[in-house]
Amino acid sequence: MADRLPAALGPLLRAARERLAAAGIDDPALDSRLIVEHFSGTTRTQAIAEPGHEVGSATLSAVEAALRRRVAGEPVHRILGYREFYGLRLSLSPETLEPRPDTETLVDAVLPFARATAERLGECRILDLGTGTGAIALALLSAVPAATATGVDISADALATAAGNARDLGLGERFKALHSNWFEKVSGRYHVIASNPPYIPTGEIGNLQDEVRDFDPHRALGGGADGLGPYRVIAAEAAGFLETQGKVAVEIGHTQKNEVSGIFAAAGYRLAGAHPDLGGNDRVLVFER
């Protein structure tokens, strides 16, 4: 990248946007703004009100390095090291998926039940299987002050990230990180068992968007040969950890509603709700015994 970046905020934003646009990045205006604001510690308002604001050489170097990574295909939130989810800022790490807006559908699907349970009983115990950044559990804890959550993951890196996110958000007292392969080390009973499990058929991971395939951890994507392995485990074992009248909520791939419903029906569950994502695709199924 030959062109030196200008040291004034307005021209810097423009140059960054042009560079990403020239590289064919999908949303160059948004990505360049996120990068420049993050590394310069400035806001959108500042860029409008003080376009001549001087940017130091260390900041310019950091923006330059970030733009190179973005042009090479690395997702912008991996470069920033965090992603917003349900109004919460969550740190990312190499072994966590980036929490995406589709997964907010799962939070919306169980939140009324979690709130009602907390009001009725004074508590709501949540189990988040494959917690990653802690996104689902922490979004529910932030919305339901009487709730507690256990986030389960097979990755120690993910658990450290989730626990750090819980602390940073002031939710550390109500969140427990548990290193477990699904239910192996889980104990007790929960009112809500939630999961965004790996559901991509292993053979299809290579066909995913570059940003997902090359930067999301494959262990958090692949659900076995048919993508349904984790649902079989959850359906088979959840009953031993579910409170009477509790609910199990899972995110699914948009073509998997019938298969996943069948797996849970065979294990004695009834479909209590199906929730589409923002694009209108089947995304979240809620089951009860």
C-alpha cells in the first residue's frame, strides 16, 4: 500500500474508505469508520465537527496495519477485538465465534420466559451450552437481574474470554464458566437451557464465506457429517438438567427446522415456539417436555 495516510481526521477517514472500496470490501464506509474511530479514540461527531483534528503517527501506523488486515480479508471485528451483541460489548478471542445479530433472535425467544420465571421464583437459572464469548448468557443476565448463568465450553480460551466479558460488564458474580464437553461436567437443574451449537455439516465448512471459513474457529462451526450431532446430544441429555416446566432453546441452520424438531420429538419434547431471524429464515426453536 503505497499511499501514506493523511494525519487529519476527515481526510484520514476518506482515505481509509477509498482504500477499502478499491479492495472490494463490502461496506467500506462502515469498516473504515470503525477502524479509524477505534484506533484514534475519536467519535463520529468529532469527525464531522473537527475534520482537521490531528492524528498522531502511532495512531496512523495502527490504522495502516488494520487496513492491511481488512484488505487481506480479516473481518473488521476480529481486527478491533470486540463485537457488539444485544447492546453489550463483547471481547473476541481466536477460539470464539463472532456473535452475530441472528443469535439475538435466541435471546429474544427466551427472554420473556426468563423474566417471568425470575418474577415467579425470585431466580432463573440458565445453562448456555457452547457459550463462546458468553453472548447468550450475558445478554440474558443483563436483562434479568435475578438470573444466574453457567456458560459451558470445551475451549479454555473461549471460557477465559466469556469470564472476562462477564467481569467487564459487571455480571461476573452471576456468571460461572464451566469447562465441559456438553453436559459431561454439568450439575444441577436449570430453567433455561440455551445453545447456539455448531451446526454446519463438516464437509460444507469449506464452502462458507471466506470471513467465516478463515477466521471463525472450525470447532465452533462443524456439527458432524450432517450438522445435527450437537442437537442429538442436547435432546438426549437435557432432560436430566432441566427444571419442570423448563425450556430448551437452540439456534439452527435455516434448513434444519424439520430435522431438529424430529430429533427433539423423539426424545419426548414438544415444539413450543419457532422464531425467524431478521432475514425471515427459521433460526431458533424452543422446546419443552
